[in-house]
Amino acid sequence: MPKEWLEADGLGGFASGTALGIRTRRYHSLLLVATTPPTGRFALVNGLDSWVETAGRTHQLSSQCYAPGVIGGDGVKAIEAFGWAPWPHWIFKLEDGTRIEHEVFVPKGRPITCVSWKVLGPRRGLKLFMRPFLSGRDYHSLHKSNPVFRFQAEARANQVSWAPYQGVPAIAALSNAEYSHQPVWYYNFRYEEEGARGLNCEEDLAAPGIFKWDLGMGKAALILTTKEHAEATFPVGAKPLELLEQFRGLEVKRRQKFPSKLAAAADAYIVRRAVSSNPGPNDQGRTIIAGYPWFTDWGRDTFIALRGLCLATGRLSDAREILLAWTNAVAQGMLPNRFPDNGERPEYNAVDASLWFVIAAYEYLQAAKSSKTFEADRDALVSAIESILEGYSKGTRYGIRLDSDGLLAAGERGVQLTWMDAKVGGWIVTQRAGKPVEVQALWLNALRIASEFSPGWEALFDRGLNSFRQRFWNDARGCLYDVVDVNHRKGEVDEAFRPNQILAVGGLPFELLEREQALRVVTAVEARLWVPLGLRSLAPSEVGYRPRYEGGVPERDGSYHQGTVWPWLLGPFVEAWVRVRDNSEAAKREARGKFLAPLIAHLEEAGLGHISEIADADAPHAPRGCPFQAWSVGEALRLDCVVLAVSSPGSQKRKPGPKRAKSLVPA
């Protein structure tokens, strides 16, 4: 798998590509913008072809892949060095020894991509040429040549713009180059990663003209944006090189403030969300992108990731905006798993999203007690928590209801409600209807939290905790059942060995097992599920285990939770591993080297500076899925900054049961 880079704009748009410069995904683009942040994404400038001419010779600085897998242009061979921090940059070395530096970066909060080239060392007579590839398509789609595409260019001082299709943002290119209009189609680009995923992988792109610079006279600057943004932001006659250097200086200062690579990665996922279809300057909220390049914002992912991305990094104002925005979406005790976009209905199809919200809200309130808005925030969040628990207790969608044993039942035929939500046609790969173990851990933690501001929940917590300990313990295997009352049949259990049980010991504020059982669970999970990039979703000895996540959509979805490794699960697991060792400093140091270090090393392996969504279950555990995943980064940050941080003097291990921690409300 090629190494990939990402430059996110903080609005849902981004630029992305590979270290080799060859686009391998339909999502690899230089300018991909979100028209209704963070959604409504369009790929506008997909890539470019660049070359230099010197002393009568032509040297390629770029390479393209065309069907059936032919590489055009030998720019790859000219790459002497590549780096991804603070943003992607390349050094090209020509045959005559000339070295050229190329940079791409995206300023935060703007639908802009800045591109530059410069000669390292004095050199005259060196001409740079660049041809942009345009589409103007939905970012999930592919583009084909057609007579409707509008090649016409509008040129004025330092700026060229194109409007490929009606209803699609027009493109503006500001540069210190000469532009020559030479419209032509480029056919049959092939995206190898799409082909490997069993998806359509070929497209045609429009190339309207050629930009030309004299590199011997100085740096070549190119600023790509929408025409609307250019007209609203840049004064007529603005000098592109000065603008680029201004953006560059601001971004250098901004990025230097991040204390670690993980903290810098976290910034990519926290983005603005337009509250209305025509947002004004104050009509913006915050949200979390679940992953790049194909996810937007999702409920479950948001609340899991927020604890690391925002709370562990001290971004409390971002956490506040996100959580308060979601309080308005509670309906019948549920939060949507997908935040509703303009004109779309919310999808209330997750049993655990609301419960993860309770956890995130609780930890936010614990961290924000000194804030000026604490009392108002507390009232709003506590009200939402009460609505969730009351809705679940009375019963809500998809058979979600409080049972007589104090546990939470959930599930109907044909609906996937837990985080193991893969579906192939009408086949729910991991149905898990009944009482899934991690849902009970979340439910009991939510009750325990609610009892701090409303003592009436305490008796239900006690009843549920007793039932959980009696009904889920599988003494023969030294672990917890994955589901009890399978398909709502009393007493039927699912013994499949999965990682969900770890949330009864780690990953949540309150652990639910006594020490001996907790230790046995952690030991068994480490032995059967742990690999350096995360936890397997099913033990290799279980029926249905899939060693590789590969093939077409049915094959991949069928293996998604059948062994495939998930890095985000290392957060709950490592926290459990440290807890059963009494949170000792020695255990934390050992855990850093054994569990966190491989995740830090992975920052250099796939999605550069980030952590992948998943990996193969069998060695060598190749990273798969989304290369830039929010909850993977979030849980690694939570480990680094919270779980494995040095304890303050006098701190104590959290204990199970109903003993009161410091209350969320004044006495």
C-alpha cells in the first residue's frame, strides 16, 4: 500500500495524494471542497502534470497511472526525497544535477490549496510547465469525457478561472505564471486502490491549458481555490507569490504549536459545520470527521474520538460546541448515528451512539468545571443524558428497551445497531441482537454517571451490575459472553470471543468486574486478540474468522468484524491492561513501549502522520480501510495524554460500583 498524505482545510475539504505523486484513489485531489461544510464535497482539481525544460531537454516531475496499469511520465524516478511534515514536500533531482523543491499545503479554514516549486541553488534557463486536471464531480464518483464540460477560461491579472458545470463551484487559479489555453481530454486514468477494492477505477479528466514559469527568476506559486472564495477574499491585482508566502508563514506558526504528531493529526478531524444551508460568519458549529477520504461526521465515531481529539488535548471549547450541538438531536432517547445534512433525514440506527454521548459529556463536564459557561452547559448536557436514559428505559426504536434484569435489550431482524454494523445486501454479518456485552458496559456506565446528579438511577445501576456479573461471566473460558439472550431468547448466549468485552474493564469511566475476573479477561484478550496495530474483532480459532480484509465489497464487508484488526480498541484494552496492574507507573511505562509505540511508528507507514481505520487480522497485519481515521488517532491520544500519563500525587484507581465520585451538580 503506497504511503499517502493528507492536507485538511478544516471545512470538510482536503487535498490528498501519495508520496510517489501517483494518484491511486478517486479521492486523491489537489482541490476538493465541501460546499455545505463538512459535506457537499466536490473534486475540482484532481491532479496535475508537470515538467521542466532546460538546454533543449524535457524532464518530467510527475507520473500518472493509466489503464491497464501503465505509468506515464517518469517523475517518480526523479524523486530524491519526500517528507510529510509540516506538509508534503518533494525534492526532485534532474539528470544534470539540478534540484527542485515542490510543496503542497492547505491553510486552515479556507478552501485553498497552495502549490509551489523552486530551484535549489542558482540556475538560469529553467522553464517549468504545469497542466491541471479538472473534473467538478461528486467526490465519490468518477468522471468521463463529455460534450457538456465547459473548457472556457476567464483570465485576468494573475488569475484564471473555469466553470466546468452548472451547479458546481467554479475554479480559480492564482499564479505568477503565463497561462496558455490548450483544452484537451486525458483518458483512462486508473486508480489502483479502487480496483483492489473491487470498485470502478478509471476516469477521464479535462486539461484546459498550460501554466509556464521561469524558475530561474524565482519561486513558482499557484493558489487553487473556488472562484467565489477568490472574489470574496483576494483583492484585484493581488500578487500570488506574496499571498502564498503569507499563508505559508501563518501555517508554519500554527503547526509549530502542536506538542506532538498525534496532536497535529487530531486537528485535521475537528472541522466547522454549517448550521444552515446559507451560513453567516456566526452560523457555524464544530463537528468531527470520522475519517478521510470518504467519511463525514458520524455519531458513534464523534463521541468516541472526541475524548482523545478534544478532551485529552485541552480543546474544551471544541468539545463543548460539538456536544451542545448534538443535544438538540435527541429523539425518543436516541441520537442519530449520522448527523442530518441539509434536506436529509437523520439515521437513528445505533444503540450505542447515545450512550457514548453520555460518556463524552460526563468527561467534558469533569474537565470544564472552571469554565464560565459550566452551569448552563451542565444543565443542557444533563437534560440530554436524562432524556437518553428515560427513552431507553421506556423503550424506543428497534427493540431497544430496559429489561427486568436491569440490562438493555436491543435489536430487530435486518437491523445492525452496534458498532459491528457491516451489512451485505440483506445479510447482517454480525447481528448481535439481544444484550451485547459492550452495550451493557455503556448502559451501566451511563446509569452510574446519571446517579451522580439524580440518585433515582442508583437502584437500577445496582440491579443491572449484579445481573451483568452473573449473566455474562463465562467461567469455563475465563471471559465474558459477547451477547446474552441472543435474538431475545432468554438464556441463549453467544460465546464468540470478541474484543467487545474489554469495555467492561477499560475504556469507560467505571469498570464493572471484580479484580480476578477483570485480570482473566485482559489476559485472554491479550493472548487471543492483540496485535501491534490493535485488537482483532474475532479470535482466529472462532468460526467465521477472516484473516484478510480484501476483495470486492461483499468480501470486505463480510470480513470487517470477523477478525479484522481495529486500532481504536487499543484505547480500552491498554486502559484495562494498566488498571488490572493497579495503574502503577511501571505498568504505564511498559504499556507505552509495548502498545503505544507501534501506533506511533505507524504514523510513518500508511496515512502519513495518522493511524489507519483497520488492518489485516493475520501477519503482517497490512493497514486497510480508511488511512486517516479519527477514533484511531483519538484513542492513541487518550492513551498518550491521559491513560499512560504520570499520575498526580494521591490519585487513586477508579473503583467499580455505586460509590460516588465528585458530583456533577453542586451539593
